[in-house]
Amino acid sequence: MLVACLTSIAVCGAVGLFSGAMVTAFRTPPFIATLAMMQVAGGLAFIVAQGQTIYDIPASFTWLGRSEIASIPVSVLLMVVIYVVAHFVMARSRLAE
């Protein structure tokens, strides 16, 4: 599971790098590049799934999208945590300089 997560992060980083390169090299508007990459990703997902709906999703994934903690969806809590960490990195660290 850890290897799959790290691989997916690496693939997403490579896709983002490619999109950024397309914006920089060909002066494509970022919004258009993002929409185009979304269409490519959707098409690849369709091909990988062979057009079938995927039903056997692990409980750990459904927990992330459907569970609540203190009446707040877990996905919202995750978004807030990621925002706080990103804000700290961008505003208080030397990484942003």
C-alpha cells in the first residue's frame, strides 16, 4: 500500500511537471492545460478499468470520503490540515523564498 501511494505521488508529480512544461514551452493557458490533462487522466482511467465500474474499493478509501469526525466530514478535516501545513510552508519557511 505504501509503495502504491508513493508511486501515485510520483506519477502525479510527473504529470504536473509535464503540464507546467506545456504551459511554459508552448505558452498554453494554465486553465486549458489543466483541463486537457484532466481529460487525458479520465481517458487513461477508463482504459485501465476497461470501461467497467470498480466496486471493490478498500474500506480505508471509503472511510476517507464518507466518514465523519464530530459531525465534520473527514475530507474537510484533511483539507484544513493540508491548508495549514501549506500555509506554514509558504509563509514561515525558507522553502518559499
